[in-house]
Amino acid sequence: MKQRDQAYDAFVQQLLDGRLAPGSFVTQRELVALTGLPLGAVREMIPRLEADGLISTLPQRGLQVAAVDLRLVHEAFQLREIIETAAVAHFARTAPASLVATHRAAHDRVSAQAADGVTEALIAEAQATDWGFHDAIVAHLGNGLVSEIHRVNLIRIRVIMQSRVALSPEVLPPAFAEHAAILAAVENRDPDAAAAALRRHLETSRRRALGLDTGRDADRREAPGSPETGGRGAPDPLNNDGREAPEPLNNDGREAPSRRTA
């Protein structure tokens, strides 16, 4: 692998690990330290990062890591829905029974363990199982162009979910129940039901990323200290510019009582 590709992979890993904050500025020298690769390789990876929308070069200011704002959330989730609903319908029609059984077994194992208590180790396994399922659905299309678009968009999605929310003891059981519904439709070889179940799952994820009510008790009572909130409670909704959105209004135009906790 060329050093510029190694630098790209290292940058993405730093981003997903949270060592590069969305919207932050970084110098080429800092990228050398973060990636552990020479300056030449870092300079060569920057155009690829710009093309993928993961970094921007701002005149007089330098390199800025892509920020998480309302527009990014909407666009990334819309693109994800377009790709994954088509992919899951194809998956339901053509995926080998053995592949479907493998994912069913992985999900059932996580759900069974969660019933006995959710640990950090289980959350890590659940997250890997979650992303692995979505990746497998798209990979089964066998379309390299779609897979590359999906790969880059999934980086954005993971940064969004990391900066706002992630799996937690409260979110894991209902999230995996949604996955179970998708898998059940796939097992029944019902592409329309699979696509519908996946849309519901993505809509719940999108609303959670925006800090909105998902309509599920588990998401309305974020536990203090849960991994996705850093002990601060549920994140506040985003406005168009990424700032906290104002409280909704009642029918008479007055501010509605807040649902957020202190």
C-alpha cells in the first residue's frame, strides 16, 4: 500500500476514534504526528480527503475537519437510505441462506447477552455487529461504484453518530429489535418488507442523531454517564448551522414546555 493511502486510512481511523474533532482545524505537521507518516504522504492524501468531503482547505485558516451540522445529517442519511433500501431489497431476494443465518446468529447472541445486562464489551460487539450487517447488505450488491460511495458516506454517518450518540444500554435493545425486523423480512424473502423495516430503522437513527424524540421510551430517558452523552444526558437538537435548536412552540405561539432534562 502506498504511503498516501496509509496516511488516508490513518486519518480516517483518527477521525472515527474521536481524536480529530469535527469542525476542528489541523496543520499538516499535526497530521504527520497523528498519522505517523512523512509530510509528503500527508500532502498527497489531502486532495483525496477533500474529494471525499472529510476535510476542507480554507484560505488564511488552514485545514478544517468536516463539521457535523444539520445539512450533513440530512444529506448523509438521505444518501444512506437510497443506497441501503435498494441493497436490502436485493439482499432479501438473493442472499444465500447461510449468510443470512450468520447475521441472524450474531444478532441473537448480542440480544441474548443484553437481556442479562449490557457491558462496555457487549456494546463494542453490538456496534461491530450493527455496522457489519449494513456493510454486508451493500457489499452483496457487488457494485464497486456503489460500495465506494457507501464507504465514504458511512464514514460521515459514523462521525455523526459518534459526535451525537452511539449505542448505549438504553439504545441497544430497541436498535437490535429493529435489525431483527429487517432480518425477519429477509428470511421471509420479502424485499418490500425488508426495505420498509430498514427505512424505519434509519429514520430512528436520523432522529436520534438530530437530538429529536424517537418515540421510544429508551431514547427519551438517556441514563447519566451513558457512552453517547458523556454523562450529560441526551444531546440537544441541531439547528441549520449546527447550533442548539430553539424550543418548539405551542399552538398559541408560546414556547412549549421543555422535554430536555437538566
